[in-house]
Amino acid sequence: MADKEKVKGKLNEAVGSVKQGIGSATGDERLQAEGQAQEAKGKGQGLVGDVKDKAREAKETAKGAVGAVKDAAHDEERSRRP
């Protein structure tokens, strides 16, 4: 599942790129600079989204590992009962 930050980031990257292109075509340096800033913001949002995705994956992996340890302990306990 893509994080909302990643989606916002891709949108900002695209809009920023368009602004840069229009600014370049029209000679509007201010619009070019706005586009560069917006594209950079989008890339940053994408990185935040990547970190959130990795954290979510790590959480799920840890949950699975804890569950496996609990199951193993429970099985061991049952095997020791007469």
C-alpha cells in the first residue's frame, strides 16, 4: 500500500516539473524556481512515504516474529505436560 505522502510527493514532482518546463519555455525564472522547489518538496515527501512504508513493514515482521515465538513457547509447554 502506498503511503499518502508518496502520492502527494509524486503529484508535487509532476506539477513542479511542468512549472519548470513552462518557466523555461517562457523565460520566467520565478516560475522555474517555483517548479524546482515544488519538485524538491515532492521528492522529500516521497522519501517520507518510503520511510513510513518500511516502518510499517518492520512492524508487521516483528508482529509475526513475536507470534511465532509465542506459538513455539506454547507448543513446548504442551509437550512437557504428562
